[in-house]
Amino acid sequence: MRHITPAPGERPPAGAGASSDEASALAALLRRSARGDADSFARLYDVTSARVYGLVLRVVRDPSQAAEVTQDCYLQVWQQSTRFDAERGSVLSWMLTMAHRRAVDRVRSAQAATERESRYAVREPREARDVGETVVDVLEAERVRKALGTLTSIQREAIELAYLGGYTHTEVARFLDIPLGTAKTRLRDGLIRLRDSFGGERR
Amino acid sequence: MTDNDSTHALTGAYVLDALEPGELAAFEAHLFVCPDCREEVRSVRTAVLRISAVSAIEPPPELRASVLDLIAGVRPLPPLPEQTDVQDDRGVEEPAAVDGGPRPIDLAAERDRRDGHSRRLNRWRAVAAAAVVVALVAVGWGLLRDDDPLSREAVAVPSESEVALAELLEAPDLEVYASGEDSASRGAVLRSEATGTAAAILQDLPGLQSGQVFQAWAIADEAPVSAGVFETGDGATTVMLEGDVGTAEVVAVTIEPDGGSDQPTGDIVFQVATATS
């Protein structure tokens, strides 16, 4: 496995694609949380909440709903902390996977399709300017944008609509006015290219 | 990627949570039997999660207090006992979140243990059941009739098998056994003591000559008992199994002459150990 090498003095970003140190630090916080250590859980929240909340917000759009979904998600993390299996991926991956599914469930169950389409604006991703953090996170966002930039515009739009927009692939096909089979293929090709442009960090 | 390319092509949409509800359960059933897709899902998931770096934004400060307040009144679940089979327990409420495929075994066990999460779980399982049924209609569903044990024929889309499968998927004690390297064809056996039923999801079955059928066997104490005969046009099918599969240690499928055999005579094309640990 190859990692993007951080510049001297920088920490690699926490989470998916993070160093094993970061990942095991999160795993340690989670383990202590599992035994009821609320302070560790608070630290886990501090380290991960911008990623989790930001992703949920991007999908559901409405800040109060995003807060609600995020809260549900952390409750689930707390309750199920003993069920996390490090063999299967990092803590942040686990949390983000959970959060994304919850966000998507929320928008789909409450879907007033016409309303959402009129509000749709994901093609111009909002800058994460409020993220008061660290150079590290900014750099990670930059890397991801760069990797997304290596995709064809159809691939990128399809992936953003699906992941950040929370749309199904059928809806993505309609948005982009392409056949359903093409949408499936673009999503898959695009992700494979994205994976490869991240440097083949496969597991 | 030789068969059913359209199913393989869904890995991307799956990782992005972009499958239609009706497709999700069917694709997860496919993941059970397709190591290629499991590996692909695993390999792209990390990349997908990194996308969230571009949307990172600090939550409202009051959310922190609210979360910490909330969890203060909730007890973390105890650890699960060690798992002894291919399944694991991650993402109890999140069947689709698990790279290795869905794992109804633990989901069902969990449901008994934890009332708090049963609603969502039930909903997923109901959706899964409906979706699998829909998917099976599409691939050609074979029903094993039990009126004459040796002349049971596959019948297209019978409603009783839909019901039986739906009940099986809903079973509180659903067990799933995925085939391993020792099986020529890929597949999984689903079984529940509560419903007393079992089903096999099969893929990559070899072609049949005319005058041949597939026959499923439930094997306990090295004695095979027929679990029904079936055919499939495209090598992929899901069938409800007949007879007493509940105590079987192995479920196998062989190729037999039309009408089936009393004892297996042909090559074993699928097998999976179903001994309870």
C-alpha cells in the first residue's frame, strides 16, 4: 500500500486514506468510548465531526436536519462502538459510511423530488471555508479536488450527484440526460479512476 | 466478469449509496456470491470516503453539547461473542455498509437483543425481501414442488415461493452460508429454523444438456437427501430447498438425469458447509 507522503511537519489527514497512526488513534478513542468513556467520545467527536456533519449537510442541505442526522449517527457510533471491526476499515470510514447512508435515507424518505431538483446546486461545491482547521484538512481537500479533476466531466458530475447529491443512479442518469447503463458505467469507471489516482491505496 | 455484467457494473452505484431500493438487496445477495465485486467494493470505498474532505464543515457548536448530552443517557452495547463463521458484525444497522457483503445472521441475532434498533432493521429486511423477490422474478424463479419428489419441476414466478422467500428473509434466526473455494459454482444457502425453510442463491452454474436437471442435496451424517430439482437458463437462480435442510451439514448441487435421482450420481457443481457451530 502506498500513501501520499505528507510534507515535513504535517500530519496526514485523519480518516479514509489516513496514516495508520491516525487511524489507530481514532480506534483507541472508540475503544475507550465503548467502555463508557465519554471524554474519549467527545474527542472522537471533535476530530471527526467536520467530516461527518459536512457530508450529511451536503446531502440533506437543511442545517437543522443535518444536525439531527449527525446526532443520530453519533448516537449509533456510541452504542455500537464495540461492534466496530478494525479489520474491515478505519473508524472514520465506518462513521462516514454510516452517516452517508443515514443522510441518503433521510432525503429519499422525505423526497419531494421537484423541490429538491429546484434546489439542486451541487455542481459548484461549496468551499469548506468554515473548517477552522488545519492545513492538513485543507491539503486533503485539495488532493481530493485534484483527483476529481482527473475524471471526465461526466464521471465527476455523476459521482458528485450520487455521493454529495444523494441521488440514485437512475436520477443521476436523468440529470445528466444519459442512458441508465451509461450512468452505471460512469459511476463505476469514475470511482476506479479516482481510486487509482489516489495512488492505488487499495485494501 | 463473465456473467451478468450489468450486475457487476453496479459496484460503483452501490458504494455511492446510489442504488434504487429494489436493487440494493439483490446486489447484496450478489455480493455474497461474487468475490470480484466484494473486492472491487472494498477497493473503491476508501476513495469514495475521501470525497467527504471537500464537504467538511464545522457543525454548529451547540451540536457537540447536544450529542454528548444524548449519549450520556445511553448505554453502549456489550461486545458480541466471537464470530465463528464468514460473517461479521460490523454495521448492525447498516447492512450495505459492510464491504464483505451483508450479514443477516448477525442482524437477526441483534434484533432479538436490541429493541432499540429493530424498527429500522425490520424495515431493511422487509425491503430486502421484497427486492429479492423482484430480482428473482427477473432472473427466473424456480419453485420446487413437493407433490412428487422425483418429478419436481421449476415453475416460473409462483407466488407461494415469493411468500416463502420473504418469510425466510424476515426470519429472526436467518443463517447465511456462502460458498468457499471448494465450490465450483458460487452461491449461498439461506436457512432458518423458525420458518423451517431454506433457499439457495446460485451463480455460475454450468450449462445443462438436454435431459439433465440440477438437483440439490441436504447432507447430514454423510447421507444425501434430495432437496429438489431445478433448471436455470442462464446459470443463476434462487430456489427454495425442499426437505429437511435444517439439520444438514452440507448442501450440494449435482447434475442429474431429468426427474432427479434417489442418490447423487453426477458431478458436484456447488457445495457449502452448513453445520452450525
